[in-house]
Amino acid sequence: MFPLLEPISTMMKTACEAQFAAMAELTEAALDGMVKATNLNLDAMKASMTASANASQQMMSATTPQEWLLLRSAQMRPAAEQACHYGHHMADIVSCTQAEMLRGAATHAAKTVDKMHALSTGAK
């Protein structure tokens, strides 16, 4: 009765399946990135707690204000370096996650275009 109904239905089903596959891959990439970021944050928190405890013990051992200031200034550089390292590591995680998501989206877009083209030329 409707000769185009079946090919259109097949194309729509293929498109939906491709969309679900793409969303699953993008979600997996996003979750992997979140896991890496969470692990980095936990590691940074543990290191910060340890460094803070050590710094507090050193500060308590200072007997003069000059010694206290000297200890405090000596602790600033390692803290700044750790913050810089954290920022670089987080930027690496974000850029890798972004690249993985873009690669997955591009792959699925190309596959979808190929499938739709094959179905449309096969329908004629």
C-alpha cells in the first residue's frame, strides 16, 4: 500500500540505533574522565593533608618569629609547584576526555551517514 514506508522505517530504526550507540560511547568517555578527575582530586587531597600536617609540625617547632617566617616562605614554593602540577594534570584529563568524545562523535557521525546513504540508495 505504501511502498516507501518500510525503507523509511528501516532508516529511522538505523538512525535511532546509531544515536543510542553514540550516546552510550559519549557517556562512557565522560564517565571515564570524571573517574580520572575524581582520582586526581582524591590524591591531591591526601597529599595536601599530609603536607599540611607536616607544615603544622614544622611551624610549631619554630621558636622565633623570624624562624617561623623562614619556614613559611620555604613551604610556599612546593605548594605552588603542587598546585601547578595539579592544574596541568587536570588539563590533560580534560583534553584527553574531550578528544575521546570528539573522536567517538565523529566516528558515529560518519557511520550514520554511510548507513543512511546505503539505505537511501538501496531503497531506490
